[in-house]
Amino acid sequence: MPLAKPTVATIQDLAARYPSKQSAIIPALWAVQHEQGYVSDEAMSEIAEHLDLPPSLIEATSYFYSLFLSKPEGRQDVVICVNAPCMLRGADDIVAYVERQLGVRDGATTADGAITWHSTIECLGACGGAPMMQVDHRFEENLTPERIDAIIERLRKDPLPGPPHIGEGDKPTAAPAKKPAKPRARKTEN
């Protein structure tokens, strides 16, 4: 499936913005993932064309970073930390509970396509709130079975994620749209 015109325009703007087109690879991958939900092989080829870079460079970058998905996943992304601090505070029990509640194994997507979940040994950086998980790039800390049930219920009722990093009790606010930064012009001698 060809990329949508706004995504192509974003990639072309990125190519013009950076002094090296390689600097635009990661933002271009994000633009594609935002549009399609993942980055297909065809999309990587199209990014390579728009950035005038070898497809292998786009592929290597995409496959290196685990945040770029290579296949469609659920509407909501859940990552449970099982690193040492979370493990010491019950992460293994949390993983088992989530697996039972969702009815799918680690790395799988629920039958309704709502939630894909993973556990990771990579620290997510919220050790003070262990055990914790990240839901669509938002931290959910001090997990208990009751909190997990509430989170799952919320995810099933609200299929579209809100702005990232909004915790319980925080109110989302509309941020003013920012224009993309323009490259700095080089000074010329007169």
C-alpha cells in the first residue's frame, strides 16, 4: 500500500530539513508507523526512494530499533517491565495475571485486535513505581490485579490512545501545534 500524501510530504520535508538525509530516517519511520501502525517492507522501500538512500540503510535502522513494528499489532501496546526492581516487586505474577486476563501469550495480540502485550527485561525507567508497565508510551505504576483490570477495561472502552505521558488524575490539554524547525542558513561572506 503506497504511503498517504501527507506522510510523503512529511518525509520530503524531513529530507530537506536535515543536512544529511540519513538524519531523517528515524523521523520518517515514525511518520510511516503513525500512519499505518507498523513499517512494512514496501514502506521502507518508499522511504528509501524519498530520501534517496539505499533501502538496506532504512531496513537496518528499522530492524535495529525495537520500537518500530514490522507487522500489525493491537490498537493498544502494553509492555510489562520484568527487570530486577520490577521482578523483586512481583512482575512475574503481574505477567502471569495479564496473560490470564487477556487470554494470549507474551508477544501476541488479543482476538479482538485491541491489545498487544510484551514483557521486557529492558528497564523502562520507573523503578520507584515497580511493578510497572508502559501503555502506549504512558507509565502505569504500582500494579496490582485490580489496577490491571481497570487499565484493561479502560483500553477496551477507549480504543484510541490519548496524548502520551498522562497519568491517572492528569487532565489532557491541547498543545498548540508547532511548526517544524527550519534548517539554519549558512552565513556567507559578503
